[in-house]
Amino acid sequence: MQFTQTNNFNFELDKLREAIQDEYEVVATKPGQGFHFHTGRPLAYILGYEDAWLDNIPEQSIASFAGTGNPFSLGRIYPGEHVLDIGSGAGMDSMIAAHMVGPEGSIIGIDMTSAMLAKARSAAAEANIENVEFREGYAEALPVADDSIDVIISNGVLNLMPDKLSALQEMARVLKPNGRLQIGDILVQKEVPDSAKGKIDLWTG
Amino acid sequence: MVVVEVGFVDFEITWRADVFSGAPQESSAASFGTLGINFRARKARSEAEWYDEMNKFNCAIPQ
């Protein structure tokens, strides 16, 4: 999938996406390697995930979890709701949400990294979770219908997008009126100089 | 502010914490004071609700 786009930084968007995909392909395929962020079950505990949420989630999915927050701490997700997980990775949050919404609800997970999509689909099949679908796509151009989603969750993904305005506009497009955002992300407390914003390795590490 | 501009209301950061310290590899995040956060917001029910939210950001100059 090619999606060339200009931005205010000194790199092509495709180059940044390739670097992010390379990084998260390793998180998918070699989750025990050790990264500049925590991963897996230890990270889930740092972020306040409850043991019960992780029950029935395949270990292959938990091992590649790399979030920065806890979307489920922000409000309840109700049975029957339709949830979108942006940057669904190996599918852990999507499958937690799938249990919360039950058989009348549904989850769409979106990710741009093929290795993560493969792992998420494999894990959902292993756990016999049928109300979740993983789609390839970008947050700035969501492959999701207008006004169709009750809750958007995302975890550690928005910070990786140079065009956050487009991503937020897409979230507003697909949410139903009164729909909720429940997002884990990062906050940078010190101003990042323009020279640093143009360095791809700082976006990924 | 940008979250509100695109149609959301009730934006709130509910939690922040250093989620990078102790990671296996050193992160460039530390030098920028990077924290993990949780935030929530809600898509406005109507244009009227959204306009009300936008008006909260208007800075009226006292006469």
C-alpha cells in the first residue's frame, strides 16, 4: 500500500511509515528482543490492565503488546457496542474489547504492519473470537464507514503520526454522534526542536 | 484544542506516568520528558453542542 503525502518535516511520509513498520515487525516476530519501550504482560501490569481482561487472550498477542496507556481505564465499553481499535498491533486490546462487547457487538482493528495483522488474526482464531476483524489501513484514511462506531480505542499510536489533524478528523468522521474516544498515547513535556522532528529515528525510538 | 476543532467535546487527560523508564534499551524519549497518558473525549451530539464547546475557547476582550 503506497500513500505518499507531504508534511512539514524533512522526510517523506512513506519513509517514516517504513521505519515504523520495520520496528513493529520486530515487535511482532521477536517480542522478547528488548526495545526502548516495555512490552508484553509486564507492560500491561504497569499500565493497570486487570488480570481478568487478559484471561482468554493468547500469549502470542500479549507478548507483542506495546501500548503506552490503558484505554479501558477511561470508561466502560458496553455489550453490543461497535469498537474501532486504531493501530491494533497484535490484537490484545481488540480482543479485550471483543469480550466486553459480547456477541452482539463488534471490533474492527486497523494496522499498517502486515506482521502485526497476521499475528492478530492468528491470535483471534486461536481464541475463537469471531466478533473481531483486522483490516490493513492507515489512521489518516480509515477503511471504515461514516458514523458507524460507538467507541474508538488506540494505544501508543497517535504519537507516531506526523499528520495528527487528519487522524483526528478521520476519528470524528467514523464515530457516531456522542461516540467516545478512549486513547492511550504519549505527552512530550519539553519542546521538540524542528531539527529533531525531521529525524526519523527519533520518531521510532 | 485541535481535538475540539475537529468535532469533539469533553476532552480530558485522566492519567500520566513515566512508562519508559527501565525499558531494555535506552530511549530518546527521556530527554524530552515523555510520559504515557490516557485521554478521552466525545464526539459532539450536535453542531450546537460543538459550537458551545468552541465558544469556551473564545477570549473576549473586556470593554
